[in-house]
Amino acid sequence: MLGGMSTYGSRDQNGQLKLSDGRLCIDFPDAIDADHNSQVKAVLRHAATNMKATYIEDPLANPSVIKGNAMPKVEATIHPLGGCIMSDSYETGVVNHKGQVWLGPSKVYSNLYVTDGAIIPTSLGVNPLLTISALAERICMLLAADHGWTIKYTKTKTSAGATVKRVPEW
């Protein structure tokens, strides 16, 4: 069964965060991109078919799958992405692969890093939590290496016997 993959999002990056009377306001007029969402759903259906799985659409995107149609049809974004995108050039983005903010051609600000979902250029079609976390951890690792710092990760076994990394020891 292939389910739980949300297809909310937009390929456009024309949303804005503004302060109005001391409060943060989000203006994202094209947040619902039906064409993009349809394309992502088609890819997920195709993947499910190839895996001999059953594709189940996200109930928030298709409330008719819930008995009695109890939920209203809504499309929402849960993780704002973009606005400070990662790129290989200052001409096409705001940060490099290390999360460093571009200053100009081949130059970055020495101690200014961005490590959140803002560096992801577009909707991923799935919950971006792990992608954001992996990018932030990678940037932290590269920052430490650039400064000669060492991050010592400890490993532990889970109750199922798997070895996992634990919180770093500084």
C-alpha cells in the first residue's frame, strides 16, 4: 500500500511573508497548483502500480475517501519552502550547497548560513521533514569541517537491533 504522500504545493515561488501591524502575514496567491498536483499524483500512481501496491490518495486532498465525506476539501501547505534557494551560482540562487549565502561570483559571506526549508527550491510532493533535516545536518557537518571542528556521533542499538546515529557529542 502506497499512501500518506501528500501532493500539496506549487512550483511557483511568488509567495511573500510580510509584517503588517507587527504580525506576520503570508501571501501566496498561487499556492494551489492543480496541474502540478495532478502530475505528482500520476507519478505516485505509476510508482504504486510498479510496486504492485495500492495507491491511496491523501484524505485531506480527497475527502471522498473518508466515510461520510466528513472532511472539507482543502489544499494546504504545511512546510513553506523556497525563498532562499540553493544554487551553484549567485545568479540563480541565494545559497551554495553548504548553505552559505552568496556575496558574488565564487564569493560567500563568511559566517552566514541558511539551514532550513527556505533552501529547497520547490515543493517535493512529499513531506519535506527528512529532506530539510538531512540538508541541515549536512550543512552543519560541512561548516564544522571548514572550521576544523569535530562532531563525534555516538551510535546505539534500537530495540529492533538496528544501529543508529545518536545526538552528536561536542
